[in-house]
Amino acid sequence: MSGVTVGEAGRKNGSNAALFFRRWMANPLQMGSVVPSSPALCRRIAAQVARGPGEAVLELGAGTGVVSRALLDAGVPPERLLVVEIVPDMAEHLRSALPGVEVLCGDAFDLGRVLPERWHKRIGTAICGIPLVLLPIAEQRRFVQAVEAVAPGRGFLLYTYCITSPLPHGELGLAARREAWTPWNLPPASVWRYWHDDARAHS
Ligand SMILES: C[S@@+](CC[C@H](N)C(=O)[O-])C[C@H]1O[C@@H](n2cnc3c(N)ncnc32)[C@H](O)[C@@H]1O
């Protein structure tokens, strides 16, 4: 890597961090974190992604796009990556930072409307960066239902700083598994997978 490239990468990371921090100051609950996810965490998330032919990867709460970038680096083609971000100036940033990626500015809890219909039932993996742990269970249930409506049976990945499951998965009718953990994030973080557990949902 040349000195010039390192300098550009450094400036980009710096401006990402500055944008992230400004949004955290404006709405800490919506951001859930002071700094973007680390490269180590982003790589661990990307390693969990699966996608069939004709399917896309859906990222919810893309922020400054660090996870999106790791997904592209891991081989997800830009035209098969859909990202949803609720904050308009972050969505604007994502559009210029991620050429070819479909950036949707809207509420992930309203995915049925936010996601263009041509992608409904064509999601291989949904990834959630929204701080769900802070929400009441009724809101968490609404999120689970929103994902299920567009990606039936696929469940979702959720990254978190919690040591145990950030969602009360039994109460939500979900099965859960911690797929990965890294100490190389501030703070250390895990990647959880949730999917519908029919036995629990009908008990
Ligand atoms: C913890 S940050 C994650 C950002 C980035 N993916 C990362 O790992 O650094 C959470 C992001 O979710 C966005 N967000 C929060 N609630 C949302 C919602 N209901 N719909 C879409 N995005 C949301 C926030 O604006 C923020 O950019």
C-alpha cells in the first residue's frame, strides 16, 4: 500500500468516526455505540453471510458503511447488497461511499414498505446493526415480524456488545446461537444468529 493510499484510508476512517460521533451526540439510543464497528467484527459478520442465486444480502442500520464494505470485500456483489439506514445524512454518505449498492433511507421496522417489492422473499441473509437490546419486547417483536415479512424463514444476524443473547429469544419464539466473538472491537462484540423456532412459537 502506498503512503498516499494509507493517508486516504486514514482520512476516510476519521471522517466515518466523526460522522458516527456526531450522530451519537444527536441520538445515542438510535446509534447504540460511540464508534463504528471494528474491521475484525465486520469480517466476522461477513463470514456468516449466505446467499443463493438471485438473492441479496440485506443490512439494517448501516451507519457509515463499515459492515457494508466488509460484505463487499467478502465477495457480495454491490448490486446484491441492500442497505437500510434511517438517518438521511448517513444514507447520503452511504450512497457516495458505496457505489452500486442500493441504499434505502427508511425505518427497518417498516421493511415491507421500505424494501422494493422485487426483493421480497429474495433475501439470503439479513444483518441487523440496530441496537435492539435497548427496546421493549413489543418493539423487538415488531422488528422480528418486519424481517420475517420480507425474508420468511431466514432469520437474521445481530451484532452486539452483550455477553449473553441481547434478545429474549424464547419469548420471541426464536432459536438463537452465538456464531462468533471478537475481543478486537470497542467493546468486545459477538455475532448472534436468530431464526424461527416453530416448536417455541406454537407452544
Ligand atoms: C450501532 S450503529 C451501527 C452502524 C454500523 N453498521 C456499524 O457497525 O458501525 C446503528 C445504526 O442503525 C441506524 N438505525 C437505528 N434505528 C434504525 C431503524 N429503525 N431503521 C434503520 N436504521 C436504524 C442508526 O442510525 C445507526 O446508523
